Amino acid sequence: METAFRFIQLASALFLIIAILLQQRGTGLGAAFGGEGNVYRTKRGIEKKLFTLTIILAILFLGSSVGVVFIQ
């Protein structure tokens, strides 16, 4: 059972890293200091699906981490 949790943890960590890196954010550091004009915009299409996938992967990673701790 511990091996399954470790595999789920590893796989979700890798996919979570990929999902985070695929998300678009402004123009880098310039957006942090007000470089981007649109403050609020709605996520649509693939951007929304990627955002939802990132949340699901984060919850899966958290759950598998807690599962590994309780099994040990």
C-alpha cells in the first residue's frame, strides 16, 4: 500500500510541475510591478482546463503525502 502511495505521489508531483510550468503568466517580472494592464480576466478554453487540472493534481499530491505519513 505504501508503494502505491509513493508512486501516486511521484507521478502527481511530476505532472503538477509540468502543469504549473505550462500556465501563462504576464511578461515575467514586469507583471509583478504593474506592467500588465488587465488586472482581472476570465480563464477560457485550455487555460481553464489546465488551471482545474493543476488544482486536482495539487489535491492528489497532498492526499498521497498525507497517506504516506499515516501508513508509516
